[in-house]
Amino acid sequence: MAWTVEHVPGKDLVLLVVTDELLDEEGKAQVAETVRLLNKHQSTLALMDCSNAVPKVSLPSIYRLPDYATELGVPWNVRIAVVIPQTRFQIEMFHFFELVFRNAGYDTRIFDDRESAEAWLRRPPPLQTQVHHLAST
């Protein structure tokens, strides 16, 4: 397993770090553990650090992740920051990830470095009262 998920109390965020291959078969487990920790700690901030990852994920697998997160009960007002690989290998996968999560109503952005991602997460979110998710209809 080349990834870890943990709650970072001082920053009140859930941190997923992928340090090797980012694979289809592990995507659902990563989402499940992230959602579990977000709910357990009543956090709405998620940081996915893939700066040292090698993406080997299919587009259909990514496309299904927002619906899966919704089914698991991810907070509707979650903010997701994703740090892309330093190599920029298969960068289009991360752009697609951002697109499908944003289309599902989740405030999601990709970043070149962890500092920028954390700075964005610390900023106040845009004012929202609720979000309608397609998976919940």
C-alpha cells in the first residue's frame, strides 16, 4: 500500500498522501477512508498530496468517484485540494478529477504544490447553504 490517510488535528483536515502508483483498485479505498475520517472528525477539508505519485488511473474509475463519495456520506460542503505530481505525468487525469468533482457540486481544486493547496483550504469557502448532488436524486 503506497498511500496513507490521516486526520491532521492542528489544521483540521484529512490528508491523503500517495507516494507511489495511483491505481484504480485503490481509489475507492482511498475515498472511503478519507470520507470516514472527515465524518469522524467533523472536518470539511481534504488534501490529496500526489506530488510523488505515478498516476495509473482510468477515466471511468475517476468518473465514478464523486458518486461513491456521496453514497458514503461525504460532507456536502467539503473542500478538496489536490497536489499534482511533480513530474506532471498524466496531468489530464487530475484535471478530469477536478472537473467531475466540481460538476458533482464539490469545491475542488488542483495545485502544483502543497503550500498553495493548504493556503486555499485555509481561506474561507464561498458562501453556500446547500448543494444538490446528482447521485442523491
